[in-house]
Amino acid sequence: MATGSRKKLEGNGMWESSRMMLPEHKVALNAWDIERQKRQRIHLDEQEWEDVSRSVQESMQRREPIKLKMFHEFEDLEVNGIVDRVDQLQGRFMVDGEWFLIKDIEGASLEH
């Protein structure tokens, strides 16, 4: 036997060349990767909610454009426009004809 050659069953030879992943492991790995990429919801304190509320109110009353930073699990989401209505009972507000949840607001600024 020549030096430098290895038998297939020596050491870890049989498994070294086998790079196989079970389908269940691949699914679990993909699910873990998706979960790892999720953003965490920002919780605003009382002062921040007052600032957001004031900005939303001013946009609605003065018909001024507003920029709202919104929560989304996987991306940075921003709503730009004029607040048309606020529905406190259902916890939502309307910007340019589209409804959004109040609880998803993470920040607001008026675009003067």
C-alpha cells in the first residue's frame, strides 16, 4: 500500500465525503433563519406616545404630510401621507385611504 493513501473506512473516511442533509434538518434550519431575522417590536413610553398622538392630530387637522415609522417583522416600513381619519375604537388610522394599526406606530414626524 502506497503512503498517503487512505482506506475508505479508516478514521472518518466514509462520512468525510458524504455531505448530505436530511430534509427535516433543512426545513428546521430555514425556519430558524427566518425566525432569527425577525425584528422586535419597539415599545414607546408615555412621552413618545404623546408626541406621536400630537403629530397624527396635527396632520389630520392641518392637512400636513406626516412620516410614520411602522412595525413590520422583516422590513423597515414607513407610511407617508396625510392622516384622513382616526378610529380609536378599532385602534386604527387612515392615511391616503388606507387603514393602519395604531399599535404598529414606532415613531412619527411631520414633514413641514
